[in-house]
Amino acid sequence: MDKLLFTSMTGASRAMQSQAMDANNLANVDTIGFKGDLQRATAFAVQGDVFPTRVMTQVEGVGSDFSKGALMTTDRDLDVAIQGDGWLVVQDANGNEAFTRSGELLIDASGMMRTRDNLPVVGNAGPVSLPPYEQLEIGIDGVVSVRALGQGPESLSEVNRLKLVNPDIKQLAKGADGLFRRRDGLVETADASVHIIKGALENSNVNAVACMMQVLSSARQFELNVQMMSKAEEMDRSSAQLLQLN
């Protein structure tokens, strides 16, 4: 039997994977700090006694789009955006360090600074925990200062400093939780050259229109490959009937 069925199957499989990835990107078009996923596929010749034009599709890997999203001004004291390259450090669900560009921060009832996803924000002296305060300031260098309850305006004191890092993006891998980590699992050293913009947030870098067009293109590719699989089945039946006549 001709290998048309198998070559069409690989094309349909890749189209489904691409569609799922683009759908996830589209679902996160409004997620603060989200970095879109990218997929790389390649064609390789089918081995064996087949026509030389027959090729299969193989997904080589999934990467991330590290381009920066547009900045949105909020004027909220606890909103921060990374200026240029760099990342905020947070603790993931397993207590390990991970990186994010989502700077929509909040303070919980115990004084712990967290992201909107409830992940503890890491400072140079461990997770950022604040005493009861009347005023909070985050400097462009990540220094967190507070004016304690009952203190005068001149008593603003530093309590911690956001851990800002700038690892090589080639060494980063994106997890299922949307956070980035070093591929080697090592802890990244703080980088004093990374600065933040106060009262602003970085939007998702996903282009909704381009992503929607890619979803439609993948759907069309899947449809065409399924049609080819149906044709392969018809050809197989026709060949079987000819053999029966002989």
C-alpha cells in the first residue's frame, strides 16, 4: 500500500498541535506578561521504496516568543513592569524560583507580597514580607520601602529589594504554569542593571489578529490532510477490487 496515508497523518497531527498552541496563545491575549508559544516543524523524506516527493512532517520543538508586550499605565502603587530586558523572580508551587514579567502585585493578609496568581514574590533577602504600614514605595531599582504604622513621613525604611534577574533567554524553558526557569535548574543571580517602571504593566505579546489567522490556516491544513487520508482509503479499496478481478 502507498505511504500516502501515513504522510497525510503526520501533516494532520502537526496541524492539530499548531491549532492547540495558537488557541492557547489566543486565550492569553489579555494575560499580563504572557509570552506566546512558538512551534517549529520540519519536513523529512519518507524512507523506503516510495516516490521521492513523499515527505512527512515532524515537530522539532516548542519555543517562546520573547518579544516585549505593550506597556499599560495603571498608576497603581503595586503594579510594576520590567524596563527592557529582565524578569521578576517568584516562588512556584513547589517552592522553587521561577521568572515572570507579570508585575500585578498584591499584599496578602499576612503581609506577604504576591503576584495576581498568588505566587510569593522573591526579594534579595528571601520572599518579600512587609510589616503593617501606612505607605509603600517600590523604587525603579526594586527597593521596597515602607512607612510603618504611626510613624512620620520621614521614617520611610527599606525592608527588602525585589530580585530582578536577566538570564540568557537561550537557557530558559517555559513550564505548563506559564513561568520560565533555567534549563539547568540553577538559581539565577540578581542583576542590578535591571530596572522597573512603577505604576505600569506589560501586556501579552500575542497579536490577536495574526494568531486568529494562524488558527484558521491550521484548520484548513488539517481539513486538507484528512481529505488526503480519505483518498488513500478509496485508492486502497480500488486496488483490492482490481486484485479480486484478477
